[in-house]
Amino acid sequence: MSDRLNTGDTAPAFTLKDADGNEVSLASHHGRKVIVYFYPAALTPGCTKQACDFTDNLALLADAGYDVLGISPDKPEKLGKFRDKESLKVTLLSDPDKATLTAYGAFGEKTMYGKKVTGVIRSTFVVDEDGKIEHAWYNVRATGHVAKLLKDLKIAA
């Protein structure tokens, strides 16, 4: 597992495929703030709740100057089904080899139901206009996380 990122660190660069197979890079968002969130699996209850919460607040976040990218190990085809089934507006990216997840410290050992397992650590990062980590949250909860994020970023809902 890679080390965790902290405020002021340079955000690891990435170029990943979206739900339609198009490449999306962090660099293409340079000059805007980007919320990058990592989630375990599309089409699961917690991840659906989180993605729907981001979609419901996407206009509010965009108006405040934030783009949102959701990253999971799912293949683009599954992300497409997830997006279409749930009418998601957030950009979903595929990281099947988990290189980006690992670079952000969002893949590794975690405790699930009292047992140590290796997997995706639900995490959220705010990357500033210059590609630096402005905020890093690890082990976030799917439910209520977007509301907390809005509060922490001082964005009125």
C-alpha cells in the first residue's frame, strides 16, 4: 500500500477510461478544483448512495468551481451500466489495475466487519487548481459524506 497523501502534496497524475471508454486525465482539469473520490464497486448500495449524492449536488459543486471524478476498479462497461441505471451525472473512471487507487493511498489493508482485508479504502480528495492536495479524507462513509464535504468546503446547500 502506498503512503497516504496530505495537504500540500502533489496529486498523483492519472489518465483513466471513463464509462464510455474515453480517456480522462487529471491534467485536463488543471485550473479548476477537482474532487476525486474512490469507491469500492459500482452497483452496490453504499457506492450507489454516494454517487447519487454527488450527482444530486453536482450543479452546486460546479457553481463553486469543482469538478467531480469518481474512481473504482470496475471496467468501463460496468461503469456505463451504473451510470445509466442510476442516471448518474458524475464522471466515473475505471482503474482496473488499481495503480491510481494505490498512488492515492486508497487501496490497501482495511478492517471490514472486524476482519483485516485488502481492498479499496473509500477516500475523497480535493485537488486545487495547481494540482496540489487541498484536502484528503480516508475511510469516509458512503452515506452523508457529500453533505459533510459541502459543509467542510463551506458550500451552502
